[in-house]
Amino acid sequence: EAGVAQSPRYKIIEKRQSVAFWCNPISGHATLYWYQQILGQGPKLLIQFQNNGVVDDSQLPKDRFSAERLKGVDSTLKIQPAKLEDSAVYLCASNRGQQTYNEQFFGPGTRLTVL
Amino acid sequence: GENVEQHPSTLSVQEGDSAVIKCTYSDSASNYFPWYKQELGKRPQLIIDIRSNVGEKKDQRIAVTLNKTAKHFSLHITETQPEDSAVYFCAASLGSARQLTFGSGTQLTVLP
């Protein structure tokens, strides 16, 4: 089966600019996650979708970050305006169902550099 | 708050030796503990996982042990090879939505 797809792979922007990332999960996977991975740290969950509904966005900085998953398939994550501390790899992951002991499959990530 | 601590942050072993990485978690209700391997510049990939109803699981050279009373779990890699060199992350399902919380990672280097 095809894996989780993400684009772009790399993005460089200046602070206060906006940026958007796109994710296409594995076909049939109901649950989609966005993680932020700062260099040298583990992935940190930003938001979890079940189909097109938000399950948890408690760690999403809602003053600047937003995410949507229209039609329960693809998802976009947006940052507006970006700050220097947003420099990180943004990972998208998906799994089959709501139970977290289904394996999460990760995409290749988008490396964001904010100057 | 909910937390997963991972030690050590770096680990160097000689090829053929064993490597052990340990994690502790805070929420006694956690029920799923995966381990991911992340090579430089690549995505995390699941290498082994364990559910709370078992104490140990093995897959060839890799094993994971879980002590629910002490709230810690460990990854054991035997007969290490240079291709085992990577960053390893533990995780635990925490919180009301059972999402994964990751440890800070261990950079494993296997010296030839």
C-alpha cells in the first residue's frame, strides 16, 4: 500500500510569513495526526483527527496554527504568522482506527526553517 | 502533567554487544507502548510495540519489557549491528484520547 504523503518536503520562510503543509494519509485510515518534531526532541502531537472531526487539539497553538481535514481524507496544517521557534519538522501520521494500539504510519515530514 | 522520560540520550556500543534503552511514564492507565526507530532525515518507523496485558515481547534481536507496577518499559537490542545506529523513541498512550506521547529519544551508535 502507498504510504503517507506530505508536501512540500522543505520550506524556508521569514518570520511573520504564512505557510501551509499538506498530508495525504494511507487510504482507508480514519485517524490522522500532525506532530511537531523540534531538532533533538521526540515528536509532539499538535492535533488528532478522527475522519473529519477533531479528537484532540489541546497542544495546538491556536493563535497561529490551524488545521483542517475536509472530507475526512487529506489534511492541511497552516501557520500564520510564523515565529522563529516554529522551525521544526512537521510530521503527519495515520492509522486505521481510534484505538491508538493500531500502528501509526508516519509521512516523510516537512522541514520548516523560519528565518 | 503527562510525561514520558527516556534514558540515556546517547548510547554507544561495540558491534555484537547489547543495547538497553529505558523509559518511564506517568499515567498508570496507559495501555500501549510502541518503540520507533528514526534514521537521520527519515520518518519514524515502528520496530516493536507492547500492550499492557503482557510483560515481554520479542522479535528476533529486539525485545521490549514492561513493568506496570513501576511504570517503566525498556527496549533491548541484542547482537547489535552498524545498521542499528539511529535515534530510538519510546512512546506511551496517554490522555483521554489515548494519543501517543513520545520520549526525547536515544541516539544509538554501534561501533564496528
